[in-house]
Amino acid sequence: MAQPLLLLSNDDGYHSEGIHLLADALESLGEVWVVAPDRESSAVSHALTLSRPLRLGQITERHFTVDGTPTDCVTLGVGQVLKGRAPDLVVSGINFGANMGDDVHYSGTVSAAFEAAILGVPAIAVSQVVGKEFSYVHAGRFARLIASRVLERGLPAGTLLNVNVPPRTPRGVRFTRLGKRVYTEGVIEDTDPRGRKCYWIGGGAPVWEDIPGTDFAAVGAGFISVTPLQLDMTDRDQLARLTEEAAGWGLEGA
């Protein structure tokens, strides 16, 4: 029986410690390939490069870099690097810092996993929260555990798992929903060396709402959070309400 085929990517770039620790942690599970951005690419969301050609660099037999986004990396990894061999699992990470709550919409790490789900491949995003006693070790161990479970049991189509690991030794695992946060200062005005105004986005410290059952609440209490995310963002309750109300809107022939 052929070994499982695993494709790894991230948004911190190929030279980040997290992705190499992840590759080492998953090596015993199957044939591991790495396709990662050639530079740090955080907060690029699900951007796909369409306005220029992409460069693919080979570092070792199974390690590659791309001068593009995390989404580009997964697209090239599945469509070019693996040469038609569909991966059994895509794992993105280990990210330096959390990807919880609203941040999943900005995260390149989570978007790489979403791209895998779009391509029909089971996917996991793994992030290591920064704090006292920070170490990638616990994230690596849990990544191996959750990856082995997904390889064995699969995931529903269009679904991925978003994992966040606390900085200290985890107290256990909780399955959660996305939390909610606000930034105290969304935009900071500054002046460049030539005296011109410039702006920094996201300068303030995040403030999280401590809502039970969320990823933030779990990580704040010292637990690993695992949040299932899905591609289909349809609000089904609102869809049903709109469908029911539309009968009285007189829209026919509009």
C-alpha cells in the first residue's frame, strides 16, 4: 500500500521554524512535500496571483518555494509539483501566532487550507499562540495526532480544521466555534522620513470577547482549540426568510 501523500505550506515563509518542525513531526505519517512562500506573507488572505507569472524554486527533492501567496503555493503544489498525484492531506502552518475568530478571514495560513478544501483535499491549519513558555513543540505533537486522525477518517467535503495551540503545555483539547475580537486602534497615522503622512493598519492590541465555546475562550483557558470551518458561507436561516418574504415583494418581471 502506498504511503499517504502530505503537502505542507504556510504564510510565514519557507524559512520559518514552524514549517520545518511541522515537516519533521509529520514525516512518519507518509511522504511529505513542502511548497511555501519564499518570503513572509502574513495577512494576505486568499489572494491568488493572476497579474504576473510565478517562479517555483527547488530547495531539496521535496521542498519548494514560490514567489507568491500561500494560495498560490497550494495551487502550484497540487497542480504542478506533485505532477497529478492528489495529496491525501494538506497541512498549513505551524503559524507564528494565533489565527482565531475574525482573523481567519485575513490569515494566509487558513486560506492555504481553504484552497486545499476548494481543490477537494482534506486540510488542517495549525497555529501556535505566542506568549510565555512559547514553543512549537506542543503544536507539532498535536499536528501529528490530528493529521493521523484525518488521514484515517477523512473530513466532509468543503471542510477544514483550524487548530490553535496555547503557548504553555496544553491542558487538553476543546472543539470550538470562532470567537470575536475588536482592535483598539484600527489605523495609526505616522510620518515617513520625507515628512509625508503614512498609515499603519492594525496597530492596536486586540481585545477578545470571552464568549464560552469559542476558540479564544478555549486557548485562554489553556486548551488547544479545534474549529471546523466550511467553504459554504450561505446563511441558510436568512435564505429561508428571504425566500418566504419574496413572495410579497412583487419581483416578477422587475
